[in-house]
Amino acid sequence: FYREGGKGRYEVNLSYPQAASPAVGSLNKLLRQAAEGDQRWKDGPDPDHESLGYDADYRIALQTESFISVVFTRLTVFGGPYPNNEQFTVNFDLKAGRAATLDNLLRPGAQAKTGKLCKAQLRKYYGEGSDEMITKEVVDGEVGKINNWVFEPDQIQIEFDIATHAMGAYACKLSGKTAAALLRPEGAVRLVTH
């Protein structure tokens, strides 16, 4: 979808996939919603700014017979010095015909373990003095959102913004046997662990 901008309205550029099978119609709805975001661009921009825009694009991180993980990047320009960047992932169980949940994908206790692993990665990355922003509550809250999880053929990434604009986005990366051990053996996702 593309709409030219101009006085009193955003330029809008949306790119998103759609499944051909009518059996996964709810997937198509989720993909469109992910591309459209909260639709602030439909309300029109601040009349003091003319060059505002909204852009959404995607990449398919993983697609198998039973599962798909589609990562959307969304950018909204409000006229200030920094655009608003967002990432949102649609994870869908194709065999069940519904949005995936962490309970359906992960072994019992795996979410808590992931929170600890991510917190350790964040502390190592940001170093001393980051403890007051990188709390267990913040990390566990972000790890608990399925839309932050990106499943790839050989790894899992949990991508989110933390604490402040200055710290920005972060991706907690889990690969190989560590990532595979989090997943239910009978679940929709299988990773290559070599």
C-alpha cells in the first residue's frame, strides 16, 4: 500500500506479505495489523509539519510447514530530529491455524531461563552502572511478549527497547543447543543446532 503525502497528511508506504491459503485467514489479519501499527498516520500529522511519513517493511525470519516468524520494522516520522522506530514480530503456528504463544512454543520454565540469559547479556553489553535500568522486572516483561521473539533457522532473538531512548533497541541472541533446549520437542518450531 502506498499513499502520497502532502499538506495535512502522511506519506504512507506499507509492505507486508499475505498467505494464499484461506485456511490461515487469521494470519493475514495479523500481518496487516502488524504493518499498520497503531495507525497514527491515518489521523493526519501535526498541521505545523508537512513532511511526515510512515513506513513499514518486513522480513520472513523463519518459514516451515508448521510455523512462520515475520519481523516488521515500522518507522514514523513526526517532524522531530529522531523518527520513532519500532519492531514487531508475528509468530504463527500454521498447523494449529492460530497465533503462536510462548506457552505453546517453550518448555516449562524456559521463559524464566531466557529472562536470566537476556539479563546477563544486557549487563555484559552495557557494563557497570546499568543495573538500575536493566532490572529483572523490565527484562522479564520484555521477554514475556511473544511479539519481541524472532525465530530464525539456527537461533532465537528477543528484540526490544529498554529503559531510555539513549539505550535504544537490543537483541538478546540465543543459538545452538541453548536455543533448542528452550523449545518444546513437540512444538511448531525446530532449530538447526550444528
